[in-house]
Amino acid sequence: MQFDQAAWRQFHAHWSLRPGTTYLNHGSFGPPPLVVREARARWQARLDEQPMDFFVRQYEPAWFAARDGLARFVEANPANLIFVDNATAGMNVVADSFPLRAGDEVLLTDHEYGAVRRTWDRVCRQAGATLAEVELPLPMADEQAVIDAIVAAITPRTRIFVVSHITSPTAITLPVAAICRALRERGVAICIDGPHAIAQVPLRLESLGCDFYTASCHKWLSAPFGSGFLWVAPQHHAEVQPSTMSWGRLQPRRPESWSDEFVWSGTRDPSAGLTVPTAIEWIESIGLERFREQSHALAQLTRHRLTELFGTTPLVADDPQWYTSMAHFPLPGGAYETLQRSLWEQFGIEVPVVHWKEQWFIRVSCHLYNEPEHIDRLVAALEKLLATA
């Protein structure tokens, strides 16, 4: 697909990015568009100008309304959904709640986010369980080969499999629905880490087949920082407990369901979660398929440009089944510890340079405020820096 640059430039005005910055890291910290920033500010003004009225009368109805809007977007039953600060917070709720015993096993892939690995390593050590890892086949172009590798790693001791929907260090979209089908047949629970997936790919949580799904809305959906969610299948409601125990529901109400325990977790600014419906309305007004097609086209252009520059081969086939709005590319052999800092300090380019499995990669995020000119700047900067290395 060709990138429609003329049509896309109209969206630049939706953001107010710092002048002189070429921002290619929406996948780590996605800046919210102006309409989302303004909506969050309105919620914060309501809170600050009359906190008693906000917390006692406005907050809970707004929380449930926002949850209903998010549930529609991800095709979930609202009763199975809660707001959390981010995917990490949701993952910690699952890890702290899931019943592990001595001798049990938690299985992850070798593409998992470091914070997720640390979270499950902690609970495994506390329970006397084992944290195991499955190595996924590379290069990745065959869905069945991925599933076969995971199934082969399952043992009688495997209680839960933790997997990214879209991986962080390698930006690969994994076939999570097929993985869920294969593992449920074997009695293994599945927890999906999905912060990169919301908006990048369609989500149908009730039909996905997992046990837990956690995500951050501040990435591709471009909701405010501090907005995330956790989806829990009904059979696990009774075991899931908040990491921070408070009133659950603001007095004199009392918690009546598992999700009620997460409504009131203490006095805090809840504006991020309440603004999620605005972010959904905004991206739907643009068109989700339009966003996905155009951002993938720019990611694909990035792969082609970096192939011309480096001559190396990406980890996945050139197919939207395997990557969407992020272009992940291996750098040629060498040491690149200072490359990310140099790109920022010398050229004003924000892009992550990732070290994974003894190799260096660059991960380029493409959102509505990006265009081919930004990729040209990146390629020119890489040429200059590597020529003097």
C-alpha cells in the first residue's frame, strides 16, 4: 500500500509535540492528541474545583460509564473489566492473585517484556514454583510453527502461560487466538499482555479464549498516561484481589462484585481512565481501519528503507499478520550502546534502540503525526552516525 502523505498531514494539528522533535516512539510513551488532553483537563478541573462533589457524586457514575465505553471498544462484558493504571499494574494483580503452589510452572516466551518476567519471577520464588521459557522459531512466518513450539514446551506442571499479544522487544504480532485454543485444550490458563494491541489490532476479548488480558490505553489508543485495563474471565473473578486494598466502593456503598473492589482504591486522580471514552471517540472518528492501514504502510516503508541501508533481514515476514504499526529492524553487527542517545542529542530523533538476544535492533513506531519525511530524517541520521562510528 502506498502512503497517502497529502491526506495524512491533516492529522498533524491533532498534536502539540515539542518543536525540533522527530517522535518515533509512540510504542513506549504515546503522546495524547489535543482533544484527549483537553478532556483530561476538564476532569481534573472538576476534581480540583470541588473534590467532595466530584468524589461523592460524580466519580462512580463516571467510572462505570467509562468502563462501559471501553468494554464496547474491546468487545467485552463490562462485568469482566476494570481500570488499572497500566498493563504492568494489571499484570501484578494477576500474578498476585493466581494460585501457584510449590512445583508449579509458569511459562513465558523468550520475547516477553522484562517487567513481566520480573513480576512472575517474584511470585514463582515466593510460591516455590518455576519460571520457564519457550524459544519461538525465527524467522517467524508460520503460525503453526509458533503454536507447535509453545505446545511442545507445556509440561504437566504448567499452570499458566503468559504471552504478549504484540511483543515489546521485537514488535511481533503473535497469533494469540490460535494459541489460546491450543492451550485451553490442555488445561493451561493464559494471561495475555496486550499494551501494544489496543487500537493496533481488533480486540474481541469475550471470544478470544484467554483467562486474563491486561493492556495500557496510553499507547496506540492515545489515551492519557495512567489509563489501563484488566479483563478477567468469569471463572477467575473470585480469586482476583486488588494489590492495594481500600474501600472498593465509596462509603456507604459496599463491594458486591470482584470489580467493585477496584473502583475506589484510595484518594487519587482518576481522570486518565475517565478520559478513555474520548480517546476511543477520537480514533473512531478518524477510522480504525484507515489508521491501521496507513500506519502499517509507513512501518512497511520504514522496513524497506532500512533494508536498503543495512541489508539485514527482519525477524518476521513482510505481512500485516506479523507486524502492524511498528517497524522492527536488526542493525548490522557492532556495538550500539550510545546510538539511541546520539540520535536524540544530535538529531532530535526519539526512537528506541533495543538489545535482545545479543543483537541490536531499532524499533520505529508509526502513528498519525508521523510521515515519510520523519523516516528520511532517521535514515539520514543513521547513515551519518554509522559512517563515523
